[in-house]
Amino acid sequence: MSEKPLEAGPPLHKARYSIAWREFVAAFPTVAALAAVDGMLLLANVVMVYIGREHGNTTDVMPGMSHVLAYLSASSTIVALCLGVLCGAEEEENGTADFARRIPVPRLQIFREKMAGSLLAFLVWNVLAFALMILISHFAHGDNSRKLVSFMGDPYSFDYMRALILFTGGLAAGVWIGRVVVAAVVGGVGAVVLTNLAMIILYQMRRAHIDYYFLKTVNVWIYLGITALFLVLAAIRFQTREGR
Amino acid sequence: MPEFAIETQGLARQYGRRWVVNDLNLKVPEGAVYGFLGLNGAGKSTTIRMLMGLIRRHAGRATVLGLDPARDPVPLKQRVGYVAEAPAFYEWMTVEAVCRFVATYRPGRWNWLRAEDLIRKFRLQRDVRLKNMSKGQRAKTALVLALAFGPDLLILDEPTSGLDPVARREFVEGILAEFQDSGKTIFISSHLVNELAGLVDYVGVLHEGRLLRSMPTEDFLRSVRRVRMRFDDLAPTQITCEGLLKRRVDGREASVAVSDFDEERTIEQLKTFGPADIEVETLNLEDAFVEFIGAAERGEA
């Protein structure tokens, strides 16, 4: 360790270091790793198709846009779950949550800032995913980005609500359990069970010939309700849990 | 301005069925250096965490600088410098980054010159990540964060446990003494009692969650004494007196440690055993604490 004379070093100066930034920095490796895995899987898929064509395989197995979107949608929900769990449990597990509790900040502000950092990381993930899709659609299908946006606008192609539910589910489980792996299982399973329960209710309503557009509205409200429930659960625990 | 920087009434906390702090009535005067002494597991850290609003109390009341820690934890933390027994940080940050981080949440109070000065005094390297630091360096960093914003009250939970002897002396004789001179209050828990001897002007002795003594240090040292006796024949084995903490008999010599020492009364009582010579010994803070707490352990204090 080189001993730099402190007098000769640059003076400490004011700069903002927020909890949101910390959360973003902490989440970034996870996002980058998952993006890299996604990119490699898709690339391998495309390469395999080209190799197949070289060998006379004329079947069009090039991943279609809907496949790519479904794949990235699934990836997004996994990323959202990971970010939610990390946001809730990581600091609790490694003991650094106590650091934030000791500084003069309202606990719910810490909660808000942490969520903001995680959602910022999720935004970065989506930017990466979007860029990846543009590349794939351009090289594989010659599609333009406008067509891609129209695909993504379809809630059945790219379900952000599901990602939000998994994020908040992971967050709530993380805050209450404080162990990353256990919280990921509990939060993931909890979110899936609740969303499937909602789908069963919707299915039964559809069988009762309730108006389709009304059901779509109900669907959104159920999703929002589940998200709100997880958020409230997480906030209660965040506000009341004890520190050192 | 409240008369007491810290005041508790019947403060209590339990973990499971066990009361780790029980009916604690504490009064720390403004401007005092209060040594909060006790064995490991006595309830010192739990008390401090309740005073900082980090854990809930299960009974009683507490005010710190006139604020209720349970209701006003944020204004309280804005005014109180706290060093925990196990400092927690974001490990990837450097000393400089962690200072900036904390400074963000102490607007208007953080003193960069003071922070630089402390970093220099503690010989910390500002560009080293906290995860690569020794226990002592982490303790020093925690002290920088607690002192650089000019707190009105300093609450230290075993602050010197990770420090090397040089840094410990520097901390106690330099930094704490300087802080004390500014007329602000220091509440310090430590098992290194002797180091605090010249510094603390009040002591509180906590044992199994109960405050056994809380008084000016001088009064405590006056109240706990050791009396040595020499006998012409073998010393009697059943020497006793009021406030007896410990008895040691060795041939013609005997000694007793006494709490609530009263020169006239204690000597009078001991003379009834017929010693040829009696000598009263003043104890230092550590010896007085050890004698006192030893008796408490045996249920005799």
C-alpha cells in the first residue's frame, strides 16, 4: 500500500453521494451479468440458425420477433426479481443496512432512494435489452425500430406489469427475510402465485361473459393492487425493523 | 436547554423473555464525560441503541438532548455523533467517498477541515476502500464520521476496542479531551476502564441490565476502597464490615475491598478484629470497578 502524503493529496470537496446512487452501483453488476447472458444466448441462437442454413436447413428457425420479445420479457421479470431482492435483502444480509440507519435520514426516505436506484438499474437493463432487440431485428429480419416499438407497446408481448410485481415481491420478501437466496425463492413464488390467482379470477370472469375491455381494466387494477400490497408490506417492515 | 443531556426513567428492553435492560434510571449532566461501565452482556450496547432510536424500548422513557429517540430519531441523529461497537459501512467506498456520503446527509454541519484534520491525525489513507481496512482503521473512520460534523453529544460504544495503543492514547488524550474542552457531553461505554480514568467525570456501573451505581467518578473512587491489615498472629478468616465486596486472608495479612466506604465507620468495624496495623488504599478506576463488579457477580454488591 503506497503511503501518499495526505497534505499533498487533493482536498476533500463536496459531492453528492446518495443512497439511490449506491443502490444503482450495487445493482449494476447483476444487470450487466444478466444482459451479457441474454445477449450471448440470443447470439448463439442466431449463429446456430445461420449454420443450419449453410447446411441446407431451409426451415425458418430464425427467432421471430415475438420469440425474442417473449424471451426478453421473461429475462426482464428475472432481472426485476433480482433487483427487488437485492434492494430489500442485500444490505441486511451483509450488515451494511446499519450504516444507512445510523445517518440522519428518515427510514422511508432510505426506502424511496433505494427503490429509485434499483429502478434506475432496471431502466438501464431495458435500454440494453432494447438495443439488443434493435440489433437482432435489424440483422435477422431487417425490421426497423418503429415496428419493434409497436411490438413492445403490446402488453401481451412485453409485460412490464409482471416485472413490477416481481420487483416489489422480491423487495418485500427481501426486506422481511433479509437473506438474498431465500427471499428470491419466496418473493418469486409469492408473486407468481398471486398473479396466477388473479388470472384464474379473470378467467372465471371471462367465462361468465363479462365484457373484454372491462376485464382488461380489471386486470390492470389487480396487478396494481398486488404491487401496492407488496410495497406496503416492504414499507412497514422498513419503517419498523430494528438496527444496531 | 435541558439540565441533562441524557435522561431515562424506568427504561427497559427484553429479548425473548429475558430483560437485558431493566428499570434503568440514568441522568447524564450536560457537558459531562460519562463512563458507562459493565461486563460484556451487561446491557450497555442495548441501552445505547435505545438512546439512538435504533431499537424500540419496551418500557420507560428516555430523552437525549431533550428529544425522544423513539419519536424524533432524525433530529436526534443530526445532533449526536455515534460510534457503534461494530461499525458498518458500504464496503466498496473509500474513506473519502464515505465522508462525502455522510456529509450529504449532514448539510450545514459537516466540517471538511475538521474531517481532513481527523483523517491526518488517524493516519488514514483516504483512497483505500473500507473492505481492505483493518479493524482499527475502520474504527478510526467511524470516529471521523462521528466527530467531523461537530456533534452536540458524542455516544461511543466501545470506540477504542479496535485501536492500537498509540491510536487509543491519541484518541483518549487528544481527540476526546479536545471535545471535552468544548463543553459538550460524551457518553462512552468501554471495557478498557483504565484508559478512561483521567477523562470521565461521571461513572455508571451496569450489571445484568440494572444500573448499580451512577455518580461522579471522584465519589465512586472515594466509596470503593481497599483496606489492608496486619495482625500479630494469624489473621481471622471471618473479617467483615459494612459494604464488604471482597475479603482476602493470607497468613498474618488480610485485605478487604469495601463499597460505601466511610473512614470512621469502616475502620471502627475492622478494628474489632484486632489488627496491629490498618492501611487504607485508594484504588484506580479499573481496580474499583473490578472489585465492585466482582461482588455484583457473586450477588454481594
